[in-house]
Amino acid sequence: MDELEIDAVAEVELDDPVLVEGLPGVGHVGSLAVEHLLEELEGDSTLVRRIYSHEFPPQVSVEDGVSELTCAKLHAVTVPDGRDLLLLTGDHQAQTNEGHYVLTDAFLDVAEEFDATEVYALGGVPTGELIDEYAVVGAVSDESMLEALEDAGVEFREDEPAGGIVGVSGLMLGLGERRGFEAACLMGETSGYLVDPKSARAVLEVLEDRLGVELEYESLDERADEMEDVIGKIQEMEQQQQMDVPTDNDLRYIG
Amino acid sequence: MDELEIDAVAEVELDDPVLVEGLPGVGHVGSLAVEHLLEELEGDSTLVRRIYSHEFPPQVSVEDGVSELTCAKLHAVTVPDGRDLLLLTGDHQAQTNEGHYVLTDAFLDVAEEFDATEVYALGGVPTGELIDEYAVVGAVSDESMLEALEDAGVEFREDEPAGGIVGVSGLMLGLGERRGFEAACLMGETSGYLVDPKSARAVLEVLEDRLGVELEYESLDERADEMEDVIGKIQEMEQQQQMDVPTDNDLRYIG
Amino acid sequence: MDELEIDAVAEVELDDPVLVEGLPGVGHVGSLAVEHLLEELEGDSTLVRRIYSHEFPPQVSVEDGVSELTCAKLHAVTVPDGRDLLLLTGDHQAQTNEGHYVLTDAFLDVAEEFDATEVYALGGVPTGELIDEYAVVGAVSDESMLEALEDAGVEFREDEPAGGIVGVSGLMLGLGERRGFEAACLMGETSGYLVDPKSARAVLEVLEDRLGVELEYESLDERADEMEDVIGKIQEMEQQQQMDVPTDNDLRYIG
Amino acid sequence: MDELEIDAVAEVELDDPVLVEGLPGVGHVGSLAVEHLLEELEGDSTLVRRIYSHEFPPQVSVEDGVSELTCAKLHAVTVPDGRDLLLLTGDHQAQTNEGHYVLTDAFLDVAEEFDATEVYALGGVPTGELIDEYAVVGAVSDESMLEALEDAGVEFREDEPAGGIVGVSGLMLGLGERRGFEAACLMGETSGYLVDPKSARAVLEVLEDRLGVELEYESLDERADEMEDVIGKIQEMEQQQQMDVPTDNDLRYIG
């Protein structure tokens, strides 16, 4: 296998499509969101490209005994009443700094092939604490995109995210801009400790507005409820532990 | 030396051979198994290729004062009443992610040269506890291979191995499939803590069925007995230590 | 994007310019110094080159919601009464050993393009303790440069810096020398624990002498005062903590 | 600078020279030995090659304020009554696995240029304890070399060094053998904790026998005496500390 191989699985005519990236990251927000899009738009979507690379881990996944080599996948979606989509998913990010550059350029090559000129990179931004109101923080490759996204509820903050944006989502902006794409990164606030379907929903609601897609959230809300149960159990266990810890008074008896 | 060099040590005519890979890994199951095959079939085997690579550690092994540069070796075996074999052994795996891709492709190049179309990658799957009944868990590059292996006693489980298969064994499936090989990975269950000759035997018994080889296990069983002794001694030491640990009561006397 | 891309943003005619490097490093001395130069000479400076590379982290910075791909920048400065300057700044060093070689060569390529033959690499040398008198330690690519710099107050010490000079600043000397540049590294003493504007000022005062620039230090002194406040608060907190720690006598009461 | 650059500093005619490698390693045995050779044979030696590489750390050393880019150096020595020598020294080994392959091949390229066909790689083998009698353990690229080295006092042991030989010294054997060199590695036993001039002397005494060089050891013995002093002080401090540690009885008083 060459360092990079792009398999053309199918060809689909798209009308001015938007690339939406959802590779794994903080709180799995981006991948949850794009996988939900795929699920909801299943009837209109076709797997068009598989991207294999030495930059991915040397690994197969196994389902019911059958293996699949690590790759990224692009699905083409013809959306009846909205913008056509190219959805980018996968189980892994690149494993080296250089790999992020190489793979992002490969993803943008495919986007160009389908005449896409807009990119949305989806992800999470960690806040370090559990969240009630899920804000969506944004970053764009060009100032001209700020207003429409602000109107859709995206927050642009003076120095956030503080350390910039790293990995494929960051380079979708950085390399995208250099190649003439209009690229935006939408980051759902998330604690950073857990898989976060609610944050994914917040991000998708922005996309609904911008892309003219209409989504239902039943399956995502179910996963959110499951996560609530997990959080509840963790909190219970923590409270139990605190009650079991000897107090200062107890400790005095030891000596 | 170039980044990759394949030395043709000898040429042997093989009839539709099967590549069997046994590089070091969990419990040394794969390497124990293929080395046992080599030992048992010694009279019919010839070293045909040595594969050197910058991806191997920069290292020589030394035996009786004479050095040998790290490499992988391929032996051709003409099996009288069964399938001919290409046995892949070596002391090391690749040292980088990319190296696993590069070396697996090199191994498959040699397999193609000998007209092999089937691959068995042997290894261990860690269970975290000592094992009584040694199951062999499988993964295949194509669904069509499942039945015959199930008949030979291989177990295919819904989501196992959970993290997929990493390294050369995983890529034998993943790259093998892309290049048109039928590839199976046979993983003997093993604790993951110790070299495990019993697990290697379990894997070999599947191969006997599939390849029409007949093996004796005396030397492997001897190594298994030695390991049992080691385990026995470790358990004794642990029990002894537990008896030596002062109880809470003992501790009260210190103050 | 290629592994390395140099964007020509503007062209400026310079007269025998000096390359001054201030990428991030110990105490941020080098970057503080060159950024102060840029600020003070703003009226006479033009951004001439942006240097992008796979060797930089795969990252964008975000300011007010707009992203910028990690790069190094070169500003051309026409100094009215002194030497013309090429100022090299950026948010990151290379991320690999090889990357330092690749990027330093790229920086020197641009310097050659502007007919520069002299290089000053600015940085800090860590002393491990807070500093009253800020010495500037030097290293040069050629003995002939020692005297003039000693006259400007630079100290050259027998075996310092002990471990040599690593990264871009070191290679500005090492690769610079091989390519025919006269290169000097000016390292302000700094504790190594904190961003150090005073050390940056010490380094700049040497440059004023050597390059015929005249600088004001108001903004840098303000940052130094801010740092003093930070140090003061840290010291207060430490003293407070020491007072709160139970003495040996206190401890005796516990048992 | 290219990934690898070999500067021809001077040309010297050598008669069937032997390459002797002494890059840094365990106990600095190899580098101490070859640097002592250089010092003793100074009158007859000429620096012939400097080897620069991206595989070396991106670093300059600084002496009296003047920088030198990290490199390896080859000196040619015309030995009046013995074999001519090519002495390989340097401050660093390669920084990556692949780098060891690349640099060792470069060193052997230069050796071929000077018509060398024999290589001695010098180093230390760690024993983990202080040593009274300094044995020299050997490894050779070809069995035929064993006898002469055994006659010179080198010990060849069944499974030593246990983990093989890693780095340039190992590859001098491994790559050397593949390129038709006769290569031996001489490893002085050493504790592994300290720079060990005595171990270097043991290795050099073997070389004296094999190469017909005659060496004096005054300066090396002085360094050994200095190390003895250091060891003595460490042992004193350890004994002192043991006396200061409260005994079990002392501890009883605390509670």
C-alpha cells in the first residue's frame, strides 16, 4: 500500500456540497454529530470514498469476526430541501504531527473533486465541569463568515479556545483557508470527561440552521439519557465514598 | 543498506503455499507456534528469504560471540501430506506505526512471489487471568472463511478483540484483504502475563485441521511444564508474602 | 500543502540587513525581544514572508473567532539611522530534531534572498535562581566576532552554556557558519521559571549598540513590572504557606 | 544542509587501515578509548572527514564562546610500526532508530573510501556492580575472527550481551558484515553507573595486541584515579547516611 490511498467506492453528483468533518476528539462531539447526521440521512447517502494511510494506526477493527482496515470514510448525501453534504467519519485521527497535515490535505482533495467550497469541522471544547447550557463556540477561516454563524447562535470569544485548535479540525481551517475554502469549526462545550451526545445535539442544531437540513434527535437523546444514568451512578458512588472517609475526629482515635 | 532489503537465500518450488506469520506479541503465542512448526517440519524446510529494514531496531543478536543483524526470516516448507507453507519468524516487530505497514507489505510481496494466496497470522489475545480451557479467537478478512474455521473450533465473537488487532497480525488481514489474499488471524487466549506454550498448542491444533499437517507436541508440552513450575513458584511466593505481612493488630504494637 | 511553503507577502529593498531571530524559548526572552523590536519599529516594518511547514504543530491560533495557521513570519525593517533588519518571529519551534534543521535552513534561505550576511539569534540562558544583574552570555560562529561583542558588554564564558545551544538558535550558528553567515547568539540570563522582560531588555541593549537602533523600553518595562507583581504574590503565598505548616512541636500533639 | 553531508577536510594515504569507532555509550568506554588513542597518536593523526546529519541533535557545542555544529569526526593515523587507523569520534549518537542505520552506513562509506576492510567498534557492557578485574567481552561478524581475539584475551560468552548490541556499535557488526567488512565489537566490562577509564584501558590493551600500536596510559590512569576519588566520596557519603538513619529502636521513641 502506498503512503496514502484513496479508494473511489462510488460516484455521486452533488450540487455545491458542504464538507462536514467529524473525526474522534474531545467528548466525541464531532463524531457523534456526524454519525447522527449519517443515520438520519441514511436514505439519501452513499459511501463514495475510503481513505487509507500509513498515518493511521496499523490496525484493523473486527466486527462479528470480519476485519476492516483503519480508514476514513466520505459519504455523499443529497439533501432534498437543503445543501448537499460530504460527511467525513472515521475511527482515528493521524498519529503524527505531519500526518495531520497529510490527511487533511487528502480530505480537502476529495472535497475539491466534489466541487465543495465550504467546510464545517465539528468538535468539542472542554470546560472541565458538567454543563447545563450547551453553548457552541466557533472559529472561522475568514471574518466574512462571522455574522451568519452568530445569527445561528454560535459564540465567538476573544481568546478562545485558548490554545488554538489542534489536529484535523484546526487544519480544516488553516489549510482550508490556504486552498480557498470557507471553513468554520463548531465546538460544542463539553466537560471533557465523558462522551457527550447533548453537546453533539447543540452543534447539530447550528448546522440545521446553516444547511437547511431537518433532523430528529430521538436516538441521540436516548444516548444522552444513558450518559445521564452513568453520570448519576458516578455521583452516587462519589457521595458514598465521601461518607466512608473517616473524618478528622475518627483519625484522632488511630494514634 | 537501503530502507528495505530482501535477501534471496534460496529458491524452492512450492505448491499453493500458505503464509503463516509468527512474530513476537502477546504471550509470545504466535512466535512459539511458528517456531514449533519449524522445529517439527525441519526436515522439509528451507530458509528462503531474509528481510532487513530500517524499521527494525538497530541491533544485532549475539550467539557464541557471532553477531546476526536483526531481520525477519521466511522458511519454505514442502509438507508431504498437507499444504505447503511459508513460515515467517523474527525477533522483532517494526518500531513505528508506518513501519508496520511497510514490513507487512514486504512480507506479502514475498508471499506473492511464492504464489501464496492464503495467510494465517498467529497471536495471543490477553484475558488478564490464568486460563484452564484455551479457546482460539478468530478474525478473517472475508466472511466466506468463517464457516471452515468455526468447524475447526475457532470462536468468532461479536465485539472481540475489543480494540481491534494492532501490528503485523492486524495488517496481514487489512493489507492482505486489499491485495486479494484470504487472511485469517488466530489468537490463542492467554493471560498476557507469561510466555504461553499451551496457548500456542491450541492455535497449532486449529492449523493442523486446516492445513493437513500432523504435529507432535512433546517439546512444546515440556516448555508448558516449565512454565507451570514458574507459575507454581510465583504463587507460592505470593502466599508466603501474604503470611509475612503484619496484620492490623501487629501494627498497633509499633506506636 | 507541501512540507514547506514560503509565501512572499511583500517585497522590500533592504541594505545589507541583519537577520534577528526570536522564536519561543527559555523565559520567552528571544520572542519578547524581537516582538519589542517590531513594536518599536512598527512604522518602518513590513511583513515580507510567511513560512508554513509540516514541522510546525498541526494547529491554528484563534483571535476574535478568526483562525490563523501556525507559521513563522519575517518582517523587513528599514532603520533610518542604523542597519536594516529582518525580524523572525513565530509562536512555535519545530516539533522534531530534523525539523529544526529543515526550518533553520528555510529561514537562512530567505535571509540570503534579502542579501543578509549577519545573524543574531536571541534567547535566554537559565540560571535556576532569580536575577538582579542581567548579564548577556554570547556564542559566535567565528572567533573574529568576539571582540566587538565583548565591547558591547556580552560575556563569553569558558564552558557556557554547558550543554551547548539546542534548536533554531543553535543551528543559526551551526548551519549559519556552514553557509557563510556571521552568526551570534545572545542569551540573556533568566531564572528559567518565568517570562522575563528584563532579560529581553538586557539583550536588546546589546543589539542597540551593535545595530545602531535606538529603542524605548516603556512597554517592556511595564510588562517587567507586571511580572514583578506576579513574583511578589508568589513569594507572599509561599511565606504564608510556611507559616501555616505545623512545626515539629505542633506535630507532637497529634499522636 | 542535506540530510547527510560529509566534509572532506583533508586527504591522507593509508595502508590497509582499520576503522576504530568510539562514539558515546555505556560508561563512555568507547569514546574514552578512542579519544585516548587520538591523544597518544596525535603527532601522526590528521582530521580527514566531518560528518553532519539531520540524525544528530540540532545542537552546537560552545567552547570559549565559539560554536561548533554537532558532527562525527574521522581522523586518519599513520602508525609507524603498526596498522594504519581511521578513528571515529563524536559527541552524539543518532537520535532515531533509522538514524543509526543511516549514520553507520555513512561511516562505512568513508571507511571504504580509505580502503579499510576491518572495523573495531569499542564500547562498554554494564555489569551493575563495581569491577575489580576488567574483562573484555567480544562479538564478531564472522566466526573466523574468534581465535585471534581470544588469544588477545577477549572473552566470548554463550549468551552475552543478553539483549544483543544496539546502536552504531551493533550495526558496525551487522551492516559491516553485509558490506564485506570484518567487524569486531570489544566491550569492556563496566558498572554502568560511572565514566570508566579503567574499562577503556582494558579495551585498548586488546587493541595494542591486535593492531601493533604501543600506548602509554598516564593520562588515562590519572582520570581513573580521579574517578576512584569520586567513588570513594560517594561510598563515604552512603556510609554516613546509613549511620544517620534512625534504627528501629529510635523509631519506637517517636510515637
